[in-house]
Amino acid sequence: MLTSHKSSTIGRARRVLDIKLPTDFTAEELKRKIAKKLGIKEFSYTIEKQSLDAREKGNIYWNIRVGVSSAALPGPGALPHETFSIPYKKRDQKVVVVGSGPAGFFAAYTLLLAGFEVTLLEQGPDVDTRVKDIASFERTGELVENSNYAFGEGGAGTFSDGKLTSRTKSISREREFIFDIYIKGGAPEEIAYLAHPHLGSDNLRKIVKRLRQDFMEKGGQFLFDAKVENIDLVNGKMRAVETAAGKIAAQYFIFAVGHSSYDTYRMLMRKGVPFRVKPFAIGCRVEHAQELINLAQWGQASLPGLKAAEYRLTFQKPNLLPVYSFCMCPGGKVVPAAAYKGANIVNGMSNYSRNSVFGNAAVVAGVHINELLNKESEPLEALEWLQRLEERFFQVSNSYAAPACKIGDFLSGKVSAVFSKSSYPFALAPADFNELLPVKVIESLKEGMKDFCRKLRGFEEGVMLGLESKTSSLVQAVRDKGGRSDAVQNLYISGEGSGYAGGIVSSAADGVKAALDIISKGG
């Protein structure tokens, strides 16, 4: 398992300060503030946390917590800081990891550092090929089913905002490890202290490539275009995975394929790997002019030192489903995120600069499949239901044009005929969402959006477009605390598709957790 080591600053006392600074502060201003507060000239410092306080539109500033070390300060030296490392030991066990998203990569990387022989399988191509295939798709409308916004090196997260926030409080050491690896892969160092860090899709494309190269230089095997088509399962134990290139045997297996991999989950279910249905959420993307969001949140169109304003909105009322915004992409783009031909779903992404003139977010209603179908549902049935819904949105125009309606028209019972410019690469197809989404979802979305119009000035001026169906998985693997399947003694199911994680950090931590469990068993 991971072992902790301690670091400290010998002979230098340490203080922690909370400082307020303007949005466009410089490093020199921060140093002057520290020097004035402590009355010293020689010191070193690290930013431990930085969060924006925008509660008063006329007084927006950064709250910055710094740790300051100096021989000029009285008192004891810095307290030891516990981190962790992975003890290396040459091992003869082989592990196959399926899926190169955050869960799969960090599981594979952790096991490699521990001395296992690791093969990482990705059903799609490398990130450079994936970029070309996506560009071709947006130009021609021809989807490559193993190389798109869902599949390929780095998983769906590679083409996202790259948010690194997580509400899970029990993964602080894993989070530090994950961030350290990302920074070594070229991520900006600020992710270690910003309250809402993000990488940006442009950075992620470079980072996942560097991390893959590092993985291979350390002895890991990375195979592209290697979709797992079947598993060799005997007496509750896996012996091999079957790909187009043949069988690959191992002692342990980790499946971290993401919740768009319907084919893989169906295959696992039919082989007797247990899953169950769970709560999930569906809705749409909403898009606004980013300047409108800035004005609503900041009281002005722009602020020096800041990129673009964000929002987080929630609504809950008795007898209605909870409605909330999710994965807000300020200064971003709405993208066609279908994983299969004939399906139409959307997602959001943005680059590190967040400099698009548009901002978008998912607005979804939380629900359980049993509520929608009014019966106890089986996992295979749930997947079929969701796929039919995604196909229904495609059938609106028999293309990847996004079904769309102005928010104001949706709330007043109208169908929009004309739309202003959008970031979405295909056309917007006028649609009546009442005919596309379940009644319970529509009723709740309407009340939720009315509430959002009161909370965010100008919200009704936005456009709702497409189907958002990937906020979380609607099925969940039946597994133990280490992530191991209840029915297969050497199979682990991790990440978003496992039903236990959501987002880059929690998925990566879930992969690390599976790796640690294997390390503890692998000797």
C-alpha cells in the first residue's frame, strides 16, 4: 500500500496567512503584503489555497492562504507534511487495465510504480489521431465510432473543461498524488491551490500524451485500437480478455471504460458480472453569451485578472425532481458527444483560456429509472432505455444537429424557429422538448429553469440544446470497498462507468483505490 513520508523546513519557522488581494494582483503585490504583515524581508512562500469572493459585485477579490517560511520568524520550524509514495517491488503478476481515461490511467500508473507488469488497453486511437477524427466529424458529420468525444486516448475527459474539483473528502492523499502527476505532465502548478482548478481541453491533449510516454518509458505497455470483445471467465475468475489482436492473459483485470461503453457493459452483464440500477440525471445543455453571465455574476462585462464567470444553480421542491446545473463551462463550447452512430447527445468543453464568447452548462433533473418506468428495472433494460432516448434525439433531424429551443419559449410553451449564433459545430434543429423527454423530467426542468431565471439575471435569454445524458451512470457495478467485483475475484470495475465516481479527480482516485487493493493482495 502507499506509505507516507514527511517533509519539513529545517531551521525556518512557518506562518500561515490569509490575505485579500484584487483580481489582477501580481506576485510582487503578494510578496509586499506578506512582508508588511510579518515585518520581515527574507522569506519563501507557497500558495496553499486561492478562492474568489464574488458575493458583493462591487467588491470582488481573491482570498489567498499562504504558508510563509523564514529564519527571521520566531518559533518552531514547519510541521512535517505527510505525503505518500508507492514502494517499488519487482513482482511477477501481470495486470490488464481496460480504458485510458483518468481511472484507467491512474490505476495502471500506480501499479506500474509498484512493480507490476501492466498492459493498458484503449479501444480508440492515440490523442493526435483522435483530434483529426473529431475535426473530420465536425466537418462532414461522419462519426468514427471508436474515435470521438467519448472514445480514444484519455477518455471523455480529454475533450472537456478539465475540471479538477471533487466533493469527496476522503481522497485528499490520492488527490495530491494525482495533481502532482498532472503537474509533472505539464499541468499549470496553480491546480494545487485554486479552489476550482481546471486544465482546459487544449492542455489535456498535451498532458495525456506526455503521461502516456512516461508510462511507456517506465516499462508499461499501451495498446490502442484494442477493444475488449469478450472475457475468458472460469469458476468466478478471469483468465484473459479477448481483443481483435487475440487473448491477453493476466492475474488481475481493471475495467475503467467510462459510462458510454454500452457494448462493454452489456458483454460483462451477459457474462454474469453483476450490476444494479442507480439514480442518474438527464436534461439538456443551456448556452448563453458569456458576457451575460459575467454581468449577472460580477456586475460588469469583464474583470482584470479573471477569465470568465461561472454559476452553480440548484432547485428543489416537493413532488418535483431536483434540478441543478452541472459541469458549467465558462468561455466554452457545446460539442456533439455521441459515442455511436444514430445517437445524439451533447457535452461541454473549454480551453484553458476560457475565452469563447459563449458559456454553457448542463441543466438536468435527478431521477431513478424505476420512477420513469414505474417498475423495478434490470441494468440491461436501463441501458436499452437510455440508448433509445439518445436515438430519439438523433431522429429529430436524422443528423447530429442539436434539437434546440430558446429557454424563454420553452417556459411559455412555444417552439423556437430561429436561433442566434451558437458554439455548437452543427446546426440547431427546432424541437419540442415536451415530445423528447419524460413528462416528470419536463415538469421539473420547467420549474427549475423558472427559478434559475430569478437567480441569474438574463437566464431566460439562453438556448437549451441537445440531450445531456452523461452526468452520471444509470447503472452501478456490484463490488466491494476496494472496487473488486462481487462475482469475479480478480476483476475490478472503476471510474465513472462503475457508478461510484463522477469527474476527473474522483475517477482517478477510484482507479488508484483499485490499484492499492491489488497491491495489498499481490504481495
